[in-house]
Amino acid sequence: MVSHKEFVDAGKKPGLQVWRIESMDLKPVPKGLHGSFFTGDAYLLLFTTPAPSYNIHMWLGDECSQDESGAAAIFSTQLDDFLGGGPVQYRELQNCESNTFLGYFKSGIKYQKGGVASGFQHVVTNDMSVKRLLHIKGRRAIRATEVDMSWASFNKGDCFIIDLGTDVYQWCGSECNRFERLKAAEVCIGIRDNERNGRAKVHMVEEGDEPQAVIQALGPKPDIAPSTVDDEKVDTSNRKKAALYMVSDASGSIKVSVVAPSSPFKQAMLSPEECYIVDNGVDNNIFVWKGPKANTAERKAAMATGQQFIKDKGYSAKTQIQVLPAGAEPTMFKQFFSDWRDKDQTTGPSKAFTIGHIAKVAQVPFDASTLHSNKAMAAQHGMVDDGKGKVQIWRVEGEMVPVDPSSYGHFYGGDCYIILYSYRQGAREQHIIYTWQGLKCTQDELAASAFLTVKLDDSMGGSPVQVRVTQGQEPPHLMSLFQGKAMVIHRGGTSRKGGQSQADSTRLFHIRQSSARATRAVEVEVSASKLNTNDVFVLKTPKALFVWRGVGASDEEMGAAKHVVDFLGGTATQVSEGKEPGDFWSALGGKKEYQTSKSLQRVVHPPRLFGCSNKTGRLIVEEVPGDFTQSDLATDDVMLLDTWDQIFLWVGNEANAEEKTGAPKLARDYVDSDPSGRKGLPITTIKQGTEPPTFTGWFQAWDSKMWETDPMDKIRARF
């Protein structure tokens, strides 16, 4: 087995590792610059989950050389072999990345001109002489593409970032919408925090109100071009039926033959001794499935076979390819099979399903819709280590005031905090500075937290990675720092003496474990409607303390509840769902409807969120990449939430008439065309501000007051 020196630490810890192909070799990309890609280069990425399981991505820029592309393919195969052939492999092309890939970079990805051949390096820089222009595209998947530093690159319908090193200007066209402004602002903040180590200042500029520094950088401003319509999306009427092919080298060379010309398929069609291709090529997506008993040559040639297949079919070079080992099939693959069962599922009380059992199956014509053949499932967030390093926390009070270590893990909405995390990577000590900003802290505290973070970074030689965190958006790694305890987020107040909730107040905490196995306890409104059958809640009243366990809650969540109970003080009464005493309901203001679906616990069919928008000129549907949150609900769109056994249409207050009338038909088409046979599934339409618990339960710590404050005001506060 070929083993590269960079593979020694590959997959050893959960999280993302990125390498660039340089002189036909692998060179690591600094963590602070993950998500930034040179268009003239090829990259190899490895994402490791806590399980562990692995995703390998081969990313190819539009201008990368054939040699670099070939080297990336070789390293991808070698890394797959090094990890035992178990990873899912993805071929990613610039501007056509999978949702799994995009999910790693919640603040978007950046395309930079040049590459290693022209001397461009990945460096976390304090060089303030940078001068570039980035064009921001996308509402769900954000892409920032470097374009010519000229007014000719601008249009009225988009946002642009004028990066001048010490100052980063977000320019908003007069025809761009608010949600796009929000996403562009996140890119600006990422440049400041990750590329400049917090040393740049971010500004928001409206078209027609450009400051002198922008005019000096770009020259006299001409008339700006009108907004452009995105014509790249393929209409659902152009979709084709998926087809299943078998791949075999029995004749001495790789041959591809048709097994079933149209979906849905039967799982029994997949023999464990062979490899297969599920072709949805018109949708720019094919899957190559590796049978667990297929010969080594077929398995190793899977990606090359997929590339040859799209070439033979005349498909676009941008067609995505996913190579799947048995047992790691994503939902989008399984949905082409009407009877899919995972290894630990059964078809009845005692009848287990056997993978690879061959049977003759009559073909049923089927026309797949766009969404079921969409890109791969969203991925878990990356983590640099297990969170067992050294933690120091300060509260911002004009200066850094140390927090008592006994209070570590508690964060109050009226405060800002600076968390210094130190850990070892080999023989070298590494540092991360998290700046946590409460939703109810003052503008002065926000400004002071940014200043003090830079000051701390300077004192450490500018080496730490900086991460700014807004309350409610805590990344899994930050949550993991409080070993054996939950991260507890208090709605308001402050950790200063006398600034906490009164002892005689009634409080409710919602406890949920994340996909990365970190647990968070968030204080929520005291109401029975906030309960969720999948989670644990701690209810404190002036006279009693309850720990309520939902039917689908985990032991880890119950363990985290103990930490909350210890903080609140007193002896807790454990309450099981369905056996609540009367004083429990009385403390919550009486019984109310709450989320009772246990689907959140399923791994076979995770929930998926889509946006329905005609902001590009016609109605299209895009999936939200990565783990979605309440903030992903765009108030100027209609959103579709698929929880497998129910479909929700969420109508934002600013959605236009075409979106409101067109989204229900899209939802019905989505359900009726599902390859797994969900035709007739109920579709529930709800409006912003009137969400029932059956909807809000899919979002931890749903905030019914989120939209009372303009999201743009919140993002400006972070500038």
C-alpha cells in the first residue's frame, strides 16, 4: 500500500484537512484559510466525523493543469486505500461543488485568481497591501469569486467586496436583496477574522455612496450595469430518468452494461461482487457504488470509471461524481431504490434484509425531480481536536476580566467573552481565540471585544486563529471545550455579580446533542410549546426543579442536564414524557402542543431545508448546505422543510406573490416524484411568526423574537 507522509495524521481527529497539489506533491493549507481556493490549482480534502467515517474530496479549479488534476486523482485513490477503502469520494469542480462540500464552509467559499505555478501562496497575512475585488453570488451556497479590479465587473443586482487590506468594503448594488447582503457581510467578517487576524476594518457601502478610498482604488465611477439573471439552473421539466449500470472487468477491461434503464430500482439489483453506476447525468450528478466483495481493480478504478462514463455519455465536464462504499450511501442515492434497507434495518418483525440477494424485478417507469437527485447530504462541522486542551476565559468590561473557572461553560446574553484555547499539534502549541458576543450586549462591549481580541492576538505574536461567535451560532468545537459539561447559554443578564436571574424566577433550559456529539443547554421561553420529544429540558421554579426527558432523548443529554441542575441548585425530580405531574404543567403555564415526532433521532432520513426563490428571475429551489439553523430561513423567500414523514412550506413575510403561488406546486412535484415512493405525503403551509411546535422543534432553541430586530442591524454590530 502506498503511503504519503501527509497521511500519517490523516483522519486521526474529527474535522477538516486540506492540501494543495504543489509540484506533484501535497502541501497543507493553513486552517485559517480553509475555504479559499486558487482557480489555477487542484486540492485534496479529507473530512473526518467523530464516528469516525470519512469523506475525500478532489477539488479542481477551472484553470488547473492536467498534471495537477491527475496528481489529485492519484492522491485521492491512495488516501482512500490508506483509510481502508471506506471513505466516500467526491470529484468537485469549481462552481459546481456538492452540498456536502459546501456544508464545511458556512460563511461561503472564495475563488482567488492564480495558483502555485504563478507563485500564489496560501498565507495568513498581516500584509495590508492586498488589493482585490470579490463578486458575491448565491443565497444558500455563497461563492466569492475574484474578478478584475474595475467598475466594469460590477452590476446593480449583486454584492461585491473591495478588499484593500486594512479596510474591507462591502458594496451593495441598488437592486440586491437583504438576504444576499447578510451573506456577503459574513464573507467580509471571515476575511477580517481569518485572513487579517482581526486587523482590518469592515465597512458597508451602498451604491451611489462610495467613499473616497473606493473611488481612488477603482477610478472614476461610470454607470453601473443592471442586474444579471442566473440562467445556469436547469428547469425541472428537463430532468431525465435515472439509470442503473453494472461495472465489470470480467472481460479483462472495464465494461459498463445496463441493469435497469429507469428508476426506481430494487436494492437486490446490487450484487456485492460488482460495482455500479447510478446515472442522473443530466442533473450533473452520478454515483459509483463499490460492492464490498468487488475485486480490488474495480474498486480502485471507481473514480476513473466514473470520469470515463461521463465522457462517453457526452455529459458536461462539470458533472459531479461520488464514489460510495457499501454502507455509506447518502439519502440522495438511497432514494432511487424503492425498498432500500440499511444493514441494521429489518423488513418486518423477524425478516432481515440481505444485501446482494439477486432477484428479477419488473421495471417501473419513473421521472425523477430535481431535488431528489440533488447534491450530497450536508456534512457535520469540522473540529480541530477533542477539546481537551487548556481553556482560559475573560469577560469584556472595557478590559479583560478573568472569569472564575467554576463558571466556565456559562455564557450570558448581556455579556461578551474572550476564550483562549491552547492545544498541542505534534511538538508545537497552537491557539484559537473565540470571541463570544451575546445578543443583548452593548455596542461598546461589542467594539471592546473586537479590540481586546486583536490585543491578545498581538501579545501572542499573531499566531492564534480567531473565531467570532454570535450567541446561538456556537460551533461544535467551542461546545466541546467544557469536558463532561454542557455549554449553558443564558437568555440575558450578565455573569457580573447581581446580573443574573433572580432565584425566585421560573426558567427553562433546552438540552440537545449536536451532530458532532457536543451538547448545548440553551435557556428558552418558559412554555410547554418549547418541549421536544427528542431532547431533555430542565425546568426551575421558585419551589421545584424538574428534569424532563423526552422519549427520544439520549443518555448524553441527560448527563448534561445534571450540570445545569448543579448550577441552578436543589434536588431535581426526574420526569418522563407522558408521566408529568400537574405542578410541572402548571409551572409551564399549562399543557400545549409541542414537537412529538421522533424523526430527529433517525439517521436514515435526516431533515433537509430548501429555499424557493425567484430572485434570479424565475422560481428555483436550492438546498441549504450544512446543518441548518433558524437564521437560514430567508424572510424574503418560501422555504421547504422535508422531515421525511411531513413537508412544511414556510412563507417569509417578504416573500413575493410568485414565490407564494409557485412554491406549493414545487412541493407537490417534489413529493410526487420521490423515487422512494412518498407520493401523497401531507404538505403543511405555515407563515413566519405563526410557526407550530411541529415545525420549530426541528430547530434547537427556536427564538420567536428573532425577527423583531432587523438581521442587518445584528450583522452591522459585528462590523
